[in-house]
Amino acid sequence: MAVGKIAKVILPRVVRTVVGAVGEKARAIRSSKEMIETAAKVVATDHKDGSWLQRNWRPLMMLWFGLLIGLYWFGLGPTEVPVSVIQAMFDLVILGIGG
């Protein structure tokens, strides 16, 4: 009998907490989906309209950053570049590839 009373008090709180967490997760997923869709629209517009440079600046930047990272990797690039800058360029290349 005491278990039944405790369950009546605790169970609704647990259910509210779980439902709230699921709702927050769903909102976050929806928000992420909207951000991805917006970014895709921007890229699609860049490829559809504008000049050659406007359509190709992103791939050119990925090639340039990839070249700089490769030169740094093989020791042919400038040695005074901090590792944090190289890591930031690598993150941009990964993001540009689609990750």
C-alpha cells in the first residue's frame, strides 16, 4: 500500500522528466535540421547564381587549406605556424568535405 502511494507521487515526476527530456531532444534535432537545410539552400544558391568565383570559392578554399596542411605535414611549410591554426584549417577542410 505504501508502495502504491509512493508510485503515485514519484511516477508522474519521472514521466514528466522523461517526456521533457525527449521534447528537448526533439527540439534540438528539429533546430539542427533547420540549420542544415538553410546551409544547403545557401550552397545551392551559390552554385546556381553568380559568377564562376562565387560558385567555386568554397572548393578553392578547401584545396588551398588542404595544400597548406599537406605542406605542413611534410615539413615544407612555415614552421612558425602554431598547431592550433593548422588544426583550425583541418577542421574547416573536414567541414567543407561534408563532415
